[in-house]
Amino acid sequence: MEHEKELNFFINAINKSRINTAIINKTDIPKRLDMGIRDFLNLKKDYSDLFTASGQGNNEIKKITDPFFCNYIFIPIPETPHSSVLIVGPYTKNFITKEEIANHGSKYALSQRTQNQIQNYFSTVPYLHDDSMLMTLVISLGEAFFGSMDNFTITTRSISELSDTSFFNKPDIDNRSDDPWMMVQILERRYNAENALLDAVSQGLLYKADTVYANVKPSKSLESRIADPLRNAKNFMIILNTLLRKAAEKGNVHPLYIDSVSSDFARIIEELQSLDEADELFYYMIKKYCRLVSTHSQKNYSLLIQKAITRIDADITAELSLTSLAEMLNVNPSYLSSLFKKETGSTLTQYINKGRVEKAKHLLNTTNMQIQNIAQICGILDVNYFTKIFKKYTGKTPNEFRNKK
């Protein structure tokens, strides 16, 4: 195919956002492209309405919003047999809350089990607050396919008017047969999203975690297991804290660093007052653990240097001369010095001094302690030498740093 590289790049980029793509024959559209929601709710006509509405000219890209607030983009692929079409979706720009589902469930007398299934469905539909970047990619693919924007059109349509109501007002919804396949798919997508998040954290890649966050945050993916929503959220966050802690450990971060962060979050979780706070804390947790991995991962260090760094960071105020560390680690001082410089890019003394300056900066920002006391806490007894070292790494004296505007 002439534009195979562009098509593959587009599909890969969309899939990174956790949005489904499929290449189909528009005259023979398979079921399940909507992740099974219509089969589950016995909405056969709605399924036909959705994909019949995708009928289009060879140079027409169509964006359709269905009665479930889910969006699909249909892109014709030129010069392919059987009039192939690339489908992107479903994804939603409407954040469907549990309260909305409960309100519809009450209005249309849906059983609690059906409401739970619908809630599970929306927890796995990718949510985009703004799909402008997605549409930019679509336009770029259209230009690759058709030469320029003058050669194709993009049309949008909502097919909610094709249904009796804009949501679930169907008399036979609760008479449908069970559809375990939909639940299997929902569970697979949820676990895949969680695994993608943990994988990103284990690598310290916040930009990668960002692509998953919106679809696993508590207010979207939280399964109601007890009656109290806030307690439910706290339990979810406790589990999440444990998973993120294990992801950081997988990223070769020593438990010394992980335990401090994990303990702080355990306390903060219990102080949560709302589900909105849970969402905010969740994102902060992701950032914190990603930063922890990017800063303290020891995966590129030998076991000896890992032990040396951990010993230094465990107590920056201790006696940390080359001789004392070498004796503690039972190695030759010259060998330790040479290997430390080779693996970290800095001398052992530089690493220690930098760590002491970072601790001093924190104390200067958060306390009113005298400079001399801060110097001693940071393991430097001579305040003049401390000032010299501090200025070397920050460009300011301790007093100048504290009084900066």
C-alpha cells in the first residue's frame, strides 16, 4: 500500500492513547467494534444505526457521536480492496460519572447489576478532555492519503436523534442475556491500562504515564465495593500506593527511598475529604513515583556502587570519607574511587557535597535554623567551609539563598 508507513505511524500513535483502531471492510462491518455495549443492552438497531451512518464517499472522513456520548472516526483508506475503512474509537469527551448512570438507572428502572455493567463499560472507554490533537493527526493522515485538505472533507454527526432517547430508554434492557464477553474485554482493558501505568512509573516516564492517567483515575475507574464512596476511594488509593511502590522497586529504586514516599502517601490518603481530592492526589502520586525512579534508580550501577550510594543517602551527616566508606564496604579505596567516578560521572566527594547542599537547601526553605546549625546537621562542622561548598553548587551563600525573593 502506498501510504503504509503513514498509516502505521497513525495507528501506533492512537493506540498509545489507549484508543482502539480497526481496519474493516465497510460493506461487512463486524460486531463488537463498540466494545460490546449494544449487544449487552439488546440495542441491535442502534448498532446498525451507528455503522450505517458511517456510509461515506471515498474522500470523506466522518466523525460520529452516538447516544452513549462515544465518538468514532471513520477514515477511508484509498487504493485498498473492498473499500477498507480505518475506524478510530470509541472514545468519549463526556466524563460519565457514577451519579449520572445511577440517575438514568433510576429513571428507566435499570437493575443495579445492569448499572454496574454500564459503569464498568464507561470506566474502560478512553476519555479525552480535548480531542483537538487527535483530529490534527486525523487531518495529517488525510493529507497523506489524499494530497491536501482540498481533496477531502471532514464531517461530523450525532446520531442520538436516531434513538428514542439520548441514553438508555429501552424497554428490554434488563431482559437481555448475560454477555460475559463484554466483561472479559472490560477487565482486559482495565488491567492493560493499569499495567501500562505501572510500566511507565517503573521507567520514570511521566509523559507515558500521562497518556494512561485519565482512564484509570479513581473518579473514572473506581469500582464500588462498599457503600461509603470516600472509604471506597481511600481503599482504592491504598492499593494504588502499594502498586506504585512496587513499580518503583521494579525500577531499581532502593527501599530506603521508596519507604519514605510510600509512608507519606499512606498518611495523606487517610486525610482525603472528597473524590476530587483523590483524583488530584493520584496524579501527584504518579508524578512523585516517576520522579523517584528518574532520580534514584540504580539500574545502571554495579552492586558495589549501589551500596555506596545507599550508604551515603541513608545518613548524609555521617563520616563519609573515601577511606571510611571503603572500609565499610570492604574494598580498596582507590578501586572504589575509580569505579564510583566511572559509573556516576562524579567523584565520591562531589556526590556527597551535592547531597549535603540539597539537604541544606531544604532546611533553609522550611526552617528558621541558624546557618551554623544547618551546616552541622548536613555533616559539615566548619561553617565557613559549608558556605564555600554551598555557594559552589548554588551560586549563592546560604543567607542569600534563604532571603531570595
